[in-house]
Amino acid sequence: MKQQLIKAEKLINSGEYETAVAFLCRSGVPENTGVCELIALAYHKRKTTRGDVFSATVFAKRALEQGSSNPLMQQIIDASKRHDKQAAVSLAPQQYQLGGWNEHRKELEAPLPSCALSRLNGKTDHAKDFDWLDKNIPCQKACPAATDIPDYLAAIYEGRHEDAYLINLHDNVFPAVLGRVCARPCEAECRHGWDDLGDPVAICFSKRSSADFKQQNLVVLDKWFTPSGKNIAVVGSGVAGLAAARQLALLGHQVRVYEKHAIPGGMMNQGIPIFRLPREIIDREIEQITALGVEILCNTEIGKNLSLSSLIEQHSAVVLAAGTLRPNLLDLPGKNLEGISHGLDFLLEVNTTGSTTIGERVIVIGGGFTAMDCARTARRLGAATVHLEEDLSTITAPGSILRMPQGNVRVLYRRSVNEMLVTPGELEELEHEQIPMECMVSPVAFHGENGQVKSMQFVRTELGEPDSSGRRRPIAIAGSEFEIPVDTVLLATGQFPETDWIDDTIKADLLSEDGWLKSGADQITARDKIFAAGDFATGASSLIQAIGHAKQCVQAVDQFLTGQNRLKDYTQVKDVLGSDRIREMDAVALQKMPTIPLAQRDLPTEVDLGFNQETSIDEAQRCYQCHFKYEIDTDKCVYCDWCVKAKPRPECILKIKALNFDEEGRIVGWDIAETADEVNMIWINQEDCIRCGACVAACPVNAISIQKVSLVTEPIK
Amino acid sequence: MKAQPELSQVEKDKLEINPDFDFREIAKRPFEDITPNELAMFKWSGVYHQLQPSFFMIRVVTPGGRMTTRQFNRAVNLAEKYAQNELCITTRQTLQFHWIRKEDIYKVIEGMAEVGITTKNGCGDVLRNIIGSSLAGAGPAQIGDSLKLIRLMADDDELQNQRNLPRKHKISVAPNNDALAQTLINCQGWVPVERNGIVGWKFHAGGGLGARPYLAKVIFDWVPEELVLAVTRATVEAFRRHGNRRQRAHSRLKVVVASMGAKKFGAVLINIMKEKDVLCLDQIEYAKDPTPSIDRMSINGEAVIPQPTLDKSIVRILIPRSELKTDQSRIISRLADELGGGILVFTNRQNIEFHDVPNENVTALLSTLDNAGFATDGHEHLPDIVACVGSTMCKMAISDSPEAYYRLYNALATDESYWKSIGTLRINITGCPNNCAHAWVADIGLRGTRTRNPDGGSTEGYSIFVGGKLSEAGKVAEYLCDIPTEELVPAVRKILDTYIKQRNDDSELFIDFCARIGITRFTSLVK
């Protein structure tokens, strides 16, 4: 027994109170005086709740009754007593302002710094509120065009595909296009895809379904302002140029877009294969822009047909959205051999003419969107010598990839899959289309015969420290060189803005010596009246990045033209009674995008079939609806902890000693309370909240409100 | 497909875990091998994991709140051995053991079983201990034999083996139309009615407190006594069918009845009985008016209540904070044998009644009790405070309600002239919104809370509600104010002084005063 007491005391001294009590109870009912003394001591030392205080006194009393001479026992009993305040008291009902889900909040300033937003209801433009949006709606934050993703997914869930399309159209200009080929930065941030929470919502494909299941008429937005009398030239009709044009038109400006190619669309038309993006989809969404009065002049090359200086003279402002058309060619031995071409040229030719000449053995070098598109396009162009099984030959389309020899098209990339800038589905499709990919190999030289490339030499790599792009730098492994026989090499190794077309006088003002804009990725260039949008300023990125950049560019243009900020962002807060979600929706599996069988895969046939109406709703219900804010009214709360007991995540509801704020009043951290008396508030950590509503169901006093918080952009008239 | 609601974890557990645990096996099993889901299902055997993880609470089942001294002695002996020398009386007229080790659970359960007391259905989503008036079988002006019906229900296998109800189910059977039986806060409330010498029963349903209180409605004005069990069973079946298993906070029968209305609920019961081929259903009369009309409590502070049976009386004692220490229990038990009728009844105000005390023993009993330190004065008055265990031992609690009890008791109940000047007054203190201590229906109800301190931390306190009652149609007490625990005594004193000063006269009861002035005026009076 003595040894047991010593061991228990050690446990108590090391702070393992509960273990000590359990240990002391193991040998029998706690009735021995020494055991009772130690149980009293354990609870007395912990003292985090009134339960501890009480437990300590129960066992201290018992110890004393049994003749304990330990002076601590009486001290424990004495310390448990709290005293009455006999002063005159004022009996007032508890006041609170936030209230619960069934109460309406007034449009007032938030009463406490701990409130999630600066106001209780209505519209606000405080930094704290935008910060809330940034941290709480990760998909929208990740979208360069700030698409209101939760709202359109809610619309799809309710079967309002029309509304979902409109939300998208407003925010990202090309919903049907992006619903197929967006780089989907949103999905990488989706809360549903966080550790242990499953797969992100298929946001991109849902966007496509909003376009697929709306009425197939043109959707023309209402303009925000009456005609301004200003006319603006946009150079380039890619997504950046067209997005800029659309926004400028909505602001009431007259816009003319100059395009050197025969058709508008930029990379949408020239780069992305038809089997990923049918052309009528592009045409329709461009038509929705021209319907606003935007003029597009094709076959008009600035610097040739018309100089940039004259453009500047004729217009109130010029937006340069000329994209990145100068290929990055590998400066390796043998680079001038026949059979080596840049992937963009290859795609442009195939996309424009429907064919091109390639050899039997094709290598694509690179690990981005262009590499994937080149490989999958080349796979559809293979040689005529095909051996098909009889039963397949009848059902297989003439240009199908199944008629091509497997393995003759392959992709090689110098980093690992982790560093690739593609969407996960694309890699799956590469594999599905039987295109081998080899990572961690870097090109060393081209070898040829009679001026024609015949093989390529590679070296294996390992990954070193991150480079300026943030990706780990490939380092060649000495002695690991190897050679691959090849007839065609497609370089998907990046591209830069083409600037040869800019007048020399302007060039000096606008560009640095390396050919990039002096203003970098900024929308405002080094010269008055000239603005830059999309890849031309940022370097090659994604469609959605270019659209987001162009939207910001237009804000700068409009400010330049009107001298004021005519579009303003607000945070809109609205009371709601519930989220219309049930917890089981979280467990619904990610819906797979149906695709056409390999036998039908050729150049013009779209691979992805799209969700049907039902699966689009199935998928949309998976969205947590992060725009809902669940917040406890700390003054209405009775601190019962029932929400804490019901919480699904370790950190979504916390017992807080203090919140930490920055100078703008934003919540930047917290201190956890250790004892009941230290708890200053029971607080929903909205960044970890998965909007399940379990807390609202558990709260016995209706102290938890639900509000919808949205980013709105409104014209100031 | 749109996601469909699935069973909650509790509902799955109820289907997958056999609630009839072998506690001898549990005694041997390492604690870490008992899953949290199993632990939660211990409740079906009356076993509740205490706030202190090494200990359990065990609640027994005593239909009608009655125990023989033989049974009570067994409980006392077990408490002495395994429960730190203490028993607690609950507001549902039964006993609880605390501080039981996992290894000793079976010893308590088996020990009580040997004297005919079960713990089965002590807690959990089952039909709980059936209550009624503590005066049943002995008190004055009794109309129906409520004890007979309680026994019938307690022994009915169909009712007692309902181990998967949507939530707990509570029944009260009263011997007369007296608020003492708490008819209006039970899922089923049975009240006898006499017509032309024949006793039938008025059936109320849909009462229940918890965080969101509901008062029962009258469903049937008349149920022949021989159909009472059928209606009781049908009500449980209706609960099984219509109770919301999806949202535990809204799963009790009270929500079913409130959403259907009394008339429709009655029709549902009739249909269920038709399905079961119950005969003579046309003798059941639907309620003409669903509004209950329960008489006011017939007792008011009496220490001794004469029994209609010749030469016998009921003697009542107050049990401070419902806590029975072993030595006190032994005195009570001995006196019940030597001077009483060998029967003890636990009241819903957590006190004890000696029944069948021969009148010639009453004086001796009173003086012996007095000498032993038991109070017999103060029932239904300020000293008769009800409190749950609060944050001392319960996982759900916010405030230390036993401590609040002692604060009020020591400060206010010791001044006899003061509390007598107040008159009838029931103070109930509950540690959390679950309202186990029935604060919603007290004259003054205190519910545990905490309040944020602007300069850090929070302070334990109480929300004070006033004017609740269980008579007539009943009334849920209305919110008056919040008060920190350390200001509780002056706050309650202020409320009472205001009442004394503002009441029409000494005969205006606290509840009538509340009703007359209204909560808004009351609030301004105590500001």
C-alpha cells in the first residue's frame, strides 16, 4: 500500500491527476485514509472546475473523519468555501445584441471586438470583414475572379442552374469555358478537401453544369452605367482582352478589340484542343460580350495594320492584352534540327486546320497544361499503320486514339508530379489515353541525321531547393544520361509576351531591356493611357488568372477615365434561419465526370460529357456553404459547453481565455482557457468550422446565429 | 441522390449495443477497452458516468417513490460500502448512489436486485421511474388507486422492455387532481376522475421540461380504468413512431404532442389501439378542452398529515440538499421500523415521508427526529429548496447548485419568522438548462449560467425565473434577471422583500403576485 501511495503521489506531482485517481481506485473502494488524502490532493491541485473543488472536499472530509492529521485536508475544505456579497444588488436581465438563429440582428456596429464582423447586419467595408471573407470562403479567395462559389453551388443544389450561371457570368465572364478548362485554384483550397475531410467539391464541373442546364439563349448583363463617351482599345481578344472589354462595356465605355488572328478567343481557340473545349461554347460566350456593343476587329495586327501610337491617339485608353506568344525554346545542342517545334505552334496549327505532320515517335517536353494538350493531341494524330483487333475496328472512330500505336507519344518532365501545374483530372486522362509520362528527366541534347532530329538525350534529375517559382529545382544526376529515339519533339516549356509589335518610341517607355513590361504584373504601365491585362503583364498563367487580372485592370482604366472609383466592394451580411444542409451531405462521394470511351476519342469529339442534371445537384450538395457564419452570442451563451461536446472538429469551438487582435481589429489568435473561471467566451473558430450546424442543434438557449456573408461589388452612382 | 438523414450515433448505438450489460464482465474489463458508445449505453441499466472519470452514478427504480425499510437498509449498506457513505434523493422520487467504481457497479446492482429493486431503465431512452404523488395510498381525498396503476405499468413487460425509444419517457399517475403529482411536466399524466361512483382516468400528455419546456395537454377526459394500460402502451407506441430521432433536442413526446395538437394525438392513440384490437374504445372520451385544470397543491407546510385510515399519519422530514449520510439514513430507517409503518416515500422535492405512522407514535417520532437534527417544518416554504447535483458531479452542469442551495438555506431558511412571513414558496435550483431540478415550474427557479467578465474570464451565476406553477393549466416561470453566485443571497432576498412589500395581503401567494403584476413590472420593481 505504501508503495502505491508513493506512486500515486508521483503521478499527482507530475500533473497526471486523473491517472493518479484511477490508480488509487484500482485496488479497492477509496476508504483508506491515505488514499482519500491523495485523491483530495489530486483534485485540489487540478482545480479546473467546481467539480474538482467538490471532489477534493468530499475526500478531504472523509480523510479527516477517519483521523487524518494532514493539515492540508482542512485547508482544502476551507478553500472550497465562497462567500456571499452582501452589498445592494441590481437585478437586471442579461443584455445581448447578437442573439441566436431565430433572432434578427440590427444594422449596428458590432458590440464586442470578439464579434466576427465589424457590423451585426447589412453592408460593411471594414478590413475586418474582408478579412473574414478571405479566411472563411477559401474557394472564393483562391479564385482570381472572386467567383461567388458557395452561392452558385447553392443555386445548383436548389435546381436554379440559370441563377448559378448568372452568378458565374457576372464574376468570371466565361462560365461554360471555365467549367471545362479552368485551372481550378478554388478546388485546391476547398474546405471539404482539407485533411480528413474528404475530397474537394468539383467546383469547376459544377460550373459547367450551370451552363449545360440553363436555357440555351444568350445572357446579356445589364450595364452598370450609361454611356461615358470614352472609347477604349483592347489589343488581343484572349480571355484577358475580352474580360476587360466586357467589364469596360458594363461601365458604359465604348470598346474596340483588335485581334491579329482570324477569330477571337486567344488561347481558348489557339491553344486548347477542341476535344477539351468545343468551339461553339467559346463563340457563344464571346457573343454575350459583343451583344453589349463591344466591337472585335479580327485579322488586325497592331504594329502591322495599325501602330500602337495611332491607337493611343484615337482612344481614351489602350489595354494591352496580347498574351504570351513568344515560345521559350530550349537552348540545347541540335536545337535547329527539323522535327523540333514549340507546342503552342503545334496546337495552333492543329486547332486551326485540324491536322499537321508529325512523326511516328513523338516526345513532349514539359509538365504544364500545354504539355498535356500537346500529348493528347499528338496521340490523336498518329501514323496510319495501326493494328486493331477485329471487334474493335468496327466501333472505333477513324481518328480515335485507339487506332494509334500505344507508347509512341510520351511526356517527359524534369520535376516530379508534385511540381506539375496541371489539374489532377488531366493526369488521369493522360494515363487513361495510354500516354506514358516520365518525370525527373531533363533534356540535354537533340541528335539528328541529315538535319532531322532522330533521338534525344536526357539526364535523370533529383529535386533541390525551391527556385523563384517556388517549385523545387531539378538537379542533374551525373552519369544518368540516356537516349530516346524520336521523330518529333514538342516543346511545352513555357512562353513569354511578344513585344516586337510595339512602336520603338513607346517601347523605350514601356519595356525593360529584357522585353518585359517595366511595370511588371501591374495593370498600370509606365505610360499614361496604356494599361496591361492578363498574361501580357503577368507572364503565362491560367485563364482564370488572366480574367481576374483583367477585371482589376478595368478598375484602373475606369479610375483613369472618370477620376473616381465607380465600383466598390462590400461585405454583405444577412440573417438566415438555417443552412438547408444536413450532415449526411458531407459524406456524399465526389461525383465523377463521365467521359466518352477511348474508341470514340478523336480530335473534334469532346471527352468530358458533363454531369447530368441529377449528378450536378448531387455534387453541389457537398459544398459546405462556407459563406455561412455560425457565431455564438457570448452574452446570451450560458457556457454550458453543449456545443463543445457536439463539435465535429478539434478546433472548431474553443473555450477561450482571450482573443488576440491586430491593429485593424482582426482576430489573429487566441489563448485557450485552462479553468472554468478563465473561460471568457465559448467561441466558434470559423476558420475550422465546417458549417455542420451541430452546435446550433445542441445549444439549449438559442445563442448561436447563422448569417450569410458575401462579397458584393456594386456600382456607385 | 440528395443525401438522406441517417441515424445519429445514439440511434445506431441503441440498435447495435445490447443495453443489458454484464457488469461482472465490465468490472474485469480495463477501462480503456470500454468504448464511449458502450459507456453511454450503461445508462439503460441506470449507470451514468460521473464528471469524475473514475466514478459512476447509479440510479435505482422505485415506482411511486416507495421503499420498504428492508430495501432502504440495503441501499444504505451499499452506499456505506461503495458510495462514500451517501445517497441522494432525486426529483423523480428515487435514490442515486455516487462515487461508484467500475469494479463495484455489479455489486450495487445485484445487491439492490436481491431486495427487489432494479436499476434497469433508471436512465436512457426508456420508460423511466414512474412517479406520482408522495401521498398516494395514504393522503386525504384520494380518488383513484394510483399505486395500483403504477405497479401495473412498472410490471408490464411491453412497457419495461421498450429499450429503444426516441428519448426518455416519463409517466406520472396521481391519486387525485393535485399538482403534487407533477402531472403537467410528464410525458403521460394520469389523473383520476370519479363519475357516479365509478373511477376513470383523465389522460394528459406532452409535458416535459429540459431546455425547452412544454406543459401537458389533456388528451382524453375519460379513460376507463381497464383501458389505462392500453392507452399507456399506445402512447409509448405513438412516441416510437412519431418521435424525432433525428434531432435529440426535439425528440421527446412533448414535441410530438405540440406539433400534432391534442385532438390529433388522441386520434393517433385510438388508431394504434384499433390496430391492436383493443376493445371498447368508444368508452374513451376525447378532451373537450385540451387545457388542463389541475388543482393547487393540497399540502402546505404540514409536518404531519393524518391518513384517512384510522389512527395513522404521514410524517414528513426535510432532507437538506437531498443528501442522506449513512448515519442519518440509519436513524430514519430505524425510526420507520420502530415508530412508523416500515415504509419510506421519497418526494419530488427530494424529501422523505414516513407513511403509516400509528398516531400514538407521532409525537415520539417528531421529537426523536428533532433530536436527531431533522427538520420537519418548512415544507413548501423557503427551507424546502430543491437542487440538483450541479457541477459537483454532473457532466452537463454549469453551476454548483448544491452550493447555491446552502447559500440560500443558511442565509434565509434559518430565519423562521422571515420565511414564515413569506408563506408558500418553492425555490428550485438547477445547474444547467436540462432542468432536472424543475426550475421552470418553481415559484423562483434558478438556472446555472456563466457571465462574461469584460476584463477577462467569466463568473458563475444563475438566471432567475419567477412565477412557474404546476396547477391549473400550469405556467413556465418567466425570466427575471441574471445574477452572479456571490450575489445570489441578496438578490433572492430583494425579490422576496419586493414581494412582501408589494403583495395585496398575506394571503396573496407568490405565484399569484407574479401573475398579477406581470414580468415587466416585476423586473422594474427589482431593478
